[in-house]
Amino acid sequence: MNKKMRKILTLALVVALIGTTMVSWFLKKKKKKKDTVTIGLSLPTQREERWVRDKETMEAYAKEKGINLLVQVSDADAKLQANQVENLLTQGVDILILAPHDSKSAATLVEKAHDEGVKVISYDRLIMDSDVDLYISFDNIGVGRIQGEYITNKVPQGNYVILSGAPTDNNAKLFKQGAMEYIQPLIDSGKINVVLEQAVDNWEPKNALRLMEQALTKSNNKIDAVLAPNDGTAGGAIEAMAAQGLAGNVPITGQDAQIDAAQRIVKGTQSMTVFKDTRELGKAAIDAALLMAKNDFPNTEGKTVNNNKTDVKSLLLTPFMVDKDNIDKVLIDSGYMQKSQVYK
Ligand code: GAL
């Protein structure tokens, strides 16, 4: 072997060595990436206390499970949420948990995720017109039924204000559907007179306040009951009633078991709320994502919900009625909130 050949051979050996080291480093990295599951979480808002709790629960639980959780919050902005989801997909998430701001336009985000081979869990709010892989929420028609049954029991006749949630949110439709099962027959029989029936854009308390002011003016302050879809909108409506010295005299519903609502319930200005344990929901979503990342699937026991395109496999948790009689047991004894937070 001459000098030149030896040189070439050494060079080839060095190149081969570098090559094998690089390949094994790359494979190791890839394997490592596979071992830790990365979940993308896109939330619609942090405005309502419940969404803050969802985020906190999922972050804590993901940490406990050794999951890499990437979180994005869109603040009730569908465009921003779309950008954030694209960003999560570029970061190579294994599964996407998506609680849509806009239940309809989010369908394209499901398509985008699927194009990348990423399965999508529709969280709390159903993504319509899409092939979303799983829906994890509460029995939302059941939430509405609890509200409707409660308010019609308290006020079986009289002047009603009927508020519903954001038109962009499929839940709003379901809540109203459930409540109207109780209210509509009484409207039909002439017992209930509807002074105002309106959706509250973006679930915003200040929009509910404005609508309640309109209803009070229109009826000369003669409102007997208010169907408010959640605690935030109930808070707005109660503020409008307080300005007329009526807070506490008019039964009004709520939902979410927010701390301010719990305070109003013990004070007597809000009649009830619906407790949905977001701690359970958050954990169920992370558990499902973990299974799906490993090409497994949670047992949905044949339960599905139709989203205008397909029957989506669904896990639906149970909502609970809370009023001043059971608030200590349901919200405080369960550790959801502390006594000192409720009784101020
Ligand atoms: C709904 C949700 C409610 C409430 C509302 C406003 O989709 O189910 O719990 O928080 O949005 O964010």
C-alpha cells in the first residue's frame, strides 16, 4: 500500500466513524423523543376561572406523568388559536388537545393536525364538521336540564329573561337545549312570558349586564326569573339587577362553580350554579392523550356525539347542581374551594 492509498483509507475510516457516530446519535435522539410523549394543548381563554383551573390541572398532572405539555391560550380569538395550533404542530406534538374558541372554524385545525399524523381530542367544546378523534366533556345537555329544572321549579310562571352563551360555542347550544326542555312547555302554555331572549357574545359579563338592563327597562323592572348560562354572565346580570335594588329577589341560574358565584350563592344574590369538576376533565384528557400517543384508545363504552359530520367517540362526565343547601358538601368538602374563600 503506498502512502497515498494509506491516506485515502485513513480518511475513509475517519468519515465512516463520524458517520456511524452521527447515525447512532440521531437514532438515540429519535428514541428519546419517542419515550417522552409531547402533548399540545390549545385553550380558548383564561377569562373564566374554570379555564384557569383546567390549565393548572393539566400542567400539574402532565408533570406528574412525565409528559411534555406545550400550552397555548388564544383569548377568545379564532385566528390566534389557528396560528397557535400550527405552531404546536411545527413543534412536533404527538397529540393535540383542542378546546376551540370557534367550534366550526376549528374543523380546519383538525384537518391540519391529521395531515401531520396528529390525533385530536376535542376538549370541553365539540369541534363541529370534522373527523375529530375523541370528544371529552360533560353531559352538556344535562347542564342545561339542571338549570331549566331548577329555575322552573322556583318560578313556574312569570316574566323570564333567557340568556344563552356565545354563538361560536357549541356548548351554548346544548345548555340552552337542555334548559328549554323545561321552559318551553311553560311558554307554550302561557305561564311563562319571555321578556328577552338573547345570546351573550363571547360569554362576556358586560354583554350580559347590557342585555339585563334592556330587559329591566322593557319590563319596568318586572322580571321574575333569569336563565343565565354560566357564572360569568350571571354576574353581569346580577350587577344590572343590583343597580335597581333587585339582586336577591330574582332567581337566577349559573354554571362553573366559580368562587365569586359561590360567594353570591351564600349571600343570596345568585340561586345556583352547576359544578363541573374540571380537575377530572383535565386528567381524563391527559390520560386519553397518553393512550392515543401509544396508538391505544380510551374505552368510551359506545358513547358518541354527532358533530354534523360524524359520530364522535365521547367521554362525558357528570355535572352537579349546587345551591345554598349543598354548597358546603359539594364544593368545600370536595376540596374544590375553601370555606374561607366562599364565606367572606
Ligand atoms: C363553555 C364552558 C363553560 C363556560 C363557557 C365560557 O364552553 O363549557 O364552562 O366556561 O364556555 O368560557
